[in-house]
Amino acid sequence: MSEPDSIRIRPVRNDDVDALLALARGSGPGFTNLPADRDILRERIERSDALLAGEELGGAIILGLEVGGRVRGCGMVFPRIGVDWPFYSYRISYTTQRSSIDGRMVRFPVLTLTNDLEDCAEVGGLIVDPTLRRGGYGRMIARSRYLFIGCHRADFGKRVIADLRGWLDQGRSPFWDAVGGRFYAMSFAEADHINATTGNQFIADLGPRAPIYVNMLSEEAQQAIGRVHDDGRGAHALLVEEGFRDDGYVDIFDAGPTMIAMIDDLKAIRTLHHASYAGSRDGDPLHDHLIAHGKGAGFRCAPGSIEAAGGQAVTDPASAALLGLSEGDPIGYLAI
């Protein structure tokens, strides 16, 4: 990991658009939260600013991982999904049938279009510069999202989801080809771009609304249902560690799994501590905590060291400087 005093996580600003565009261009297909389109990224930064100001809108608060003064990664928090347009998922259920002639029973999965997850919060948009992926930065930006939620707990409801990118075969989605592709004269990449820029309403408007019998799909498409993209395995492991579970919901485009958790049951929320800043001093060099200060657009967090007792906390000088702390300021902290 780079020098601890060079790392900070904060809401992105208008002048971060080029850094976000570079991240988007390196993310590949299926990463709809960060489209490689400068104008749309500017709009999403504006939407993030509005959400931080307290406006009740759809969209995401975008947190940037700042390393050496430049944004090299990001993570997103959607306070509430299903605001601008309905949020659709496929729910996997099972149907059992029994023959009255020979008593034979068959059981098979069915996909049903649903809005069950509306009004949940969502975490997503997790991406880190490939040159930083082995330094623990992904875990840091992932946990910062829960730290943000914990520091603004009253602004969020009871549940949070994470919609993981589904499995692709050299940029092609077997699930899209078997389901969505039958209704639209477009490739997965084209549909993915529309989803990233305008949302998934067009799928719900024109796509299949009747339940889909999974055993009628190709074997390749069946195997893709609920399967995580190869690049998303690390993110999936972090979600499981945090307390997310698979309740049988998948994305309507690529059938990637949608993980669900109760916010108050998340590991980060359960282990989040609050204290009053009581000064700084050199000490433990591990920088094994994320320390947060500020609300809304003023939210900041950084890795650092904490010594706490009796509601008072002492940090290392570098973290205190990055966060702009003054004695008596409220802080939140959790283990990275």
C-alpha cells in the first residue's frame, strides 16, 4: 500500500470527471454504474452533489478513493432505489408438478419479474485502478461505503442490496442472448449501454413479463444464472464477509446475483464506534482503521491509527491532517 498519509476517501467533485472516465474505460462491459461517457459522468457527479445536499432523488452518492491527490478508485451508495423508475429483478422460485398417471414428480426453477427490492439502499460502483488492486484498496473503498451509511444512519432504511455483475463469455452474456436478446435486435453491449445511460425501464416495457421456465433456456444460459463475473469474485467475498446473503434475486440483464442484507446487521455497522477527537500523537504505525469525519459533502475518511477510551479518541497526526480534525470534533471509526 502507498504511504498512509496520501490516501483519503471523499465525495467526488466536478474536477474528478477525467479520473472517473479513466476508471470507466478500464472497467469493461456490464459495469453500468460508471459508463464511459464524459457528459453522463458529469450528470452523475451533479446528482451525487444533490443527494449529499439532502435532495430526495434517485441515483448514487459517489465516493472517490484519492491516492496521491488523484482519484484512483470509487464506490457508490444509492440511498434509495426505485425512485426515478421502477427497480426490476428476477426472483428465482421453484415449481413442482406431479403426474396423476404415474406419480412422477418434477421440480424446476422459474424466473419471475419483480419489484420486491424497491426502497432498499444499494452499494455498488466498486472499482479500483488495476495497479492498486493488490494493496488492500478495494477493501478500503468497499468498507468506506458502510462507514458513510453508518455516519448518516437516519437517512437510510432497513435493507441494503448489492447487484453484482454477471458472468460474461468474452463480452457476451449467455443469459442476455437466451432471454433479453430474443426481444430486442441488439447485442448485450448495446443493451448494456442503454441500461447504463437511461436505466432498465426499456427492458421492463418490452421484455418478457410472464414467468420464465429456466429449463427451457440453453444449458449455457442456465449456468450463467446467479454466477458472478470473474472480476467480481473479490467483491462477492467482501459482501459475504460483511453479512450479505443470496436470497434468490438476479439482474434482469446478465443474471448476476443480487445480494441482500439488513443494514443494522452489517459487520461494519455493528463494529462502528463513535468518539470525540482528543488530539493526535505518533504511535501504532499499522493504520488499520478507517477514520471518518464530516457529513454530506464534507464527509471524509482515511486509514489511520486509533487509541480510544471513555468516548475520547487519539489518532495519528497524518490522519488528523487529512481529515482536518480539531479537538472535540466527532469522528467514527472501524477496522479496515
